Amino acid sequence: MNRLSQEIGVTSINAHLGEANIKRFVNWTLGYLSTLDCPVKRGTFIEFRTGMFNVSPVGRNCSRGERDAFEEFDREHKVREKMIEAMKVEFRDLNLTYSIGGQISFDVFPEGWNKTYCLNYIGEDEFDEIHFFGDKIFPGGNDYELGIHERTIEHKVENPDDTRRICEELWFS
């Protein structure tokens, strides 16, 4: 079966949560962010995506240097971890999952909508192997559930060069 360039499934957080809960989430999140004292704030603090929210306390518009500085600041002050703990209390009725990813943000999505959701669209007999490459394959990381899933072969990577090296090893072995 060839499904290249074909959309095979879409699930909308908007339809799932409803506009009232989305506004509640956005208003609370922006209020919380307004109280944070981060080294800088650069805009696009909440990115509304089809299946999730991406929240960035420093803002997705930060430069590379600002991104690196926030990562170090967050390592020391646990900004994202503390915000997630507050959100778990505030939005306990919505059954949301929170997953830290990358240097500056975290994802928020309905329970069960982590990266393993894609496997709903791949038949169990469709591929002999599914290789997954991720840099956050640890509990609470946004690659964890798919990385450890029984249907995938996990490859922990730090950068694109790691991915290329592993792919070449797999291809030429």
C-alpha cells in the first residue's frame, strides 16, 4: 500500500476540548507566564497546533543565544517543570498530558495523544521494523512513549549527525 503524500488521519485538539476550555487554557497560561522572570521574553509563548499546544516561557521567537541561555536558566530554576506542576492542578479536569521537549518549550495534549498516536495509522503487519530517533527518550521527555513502544526500535540521538550515522550503519550493515 502506497500512502505517500496522502493525509491518513487528523485529530483536532480544538474539537476535543471545545472553545471554552481552549480560552480557559490560553488565559491561564498567559497569566502564569506574565508572572515569570525569565532572562528574556521574545513572543509566541503559546503555539496552537492541530493536536496540541506548545508552550514556551521564553517565547519561540528567541535567538539561538537566548535559547541556549534559557536552557541553562531552566536547568537551574526548573521553570518548565514548575509550570507543568501548576497546570496539572489547574487543568486536572481536562485529562491533559505534559511533555518537556527541546530547549525552550513543552507540549500539552489530551491523554493518549502522545507520539505513539501515529501508530494508530500504521498497520501492525505493514512494516517489519519501525525505527524511532529521538533526543528526549526519558520519562517526561516528548519522545519517551514512542521510543520505548514495543513496535519501535529506539535510537537515542543528540543531533542530526547522530541520526545520519545510525541510518548509515543500519543501511550498510
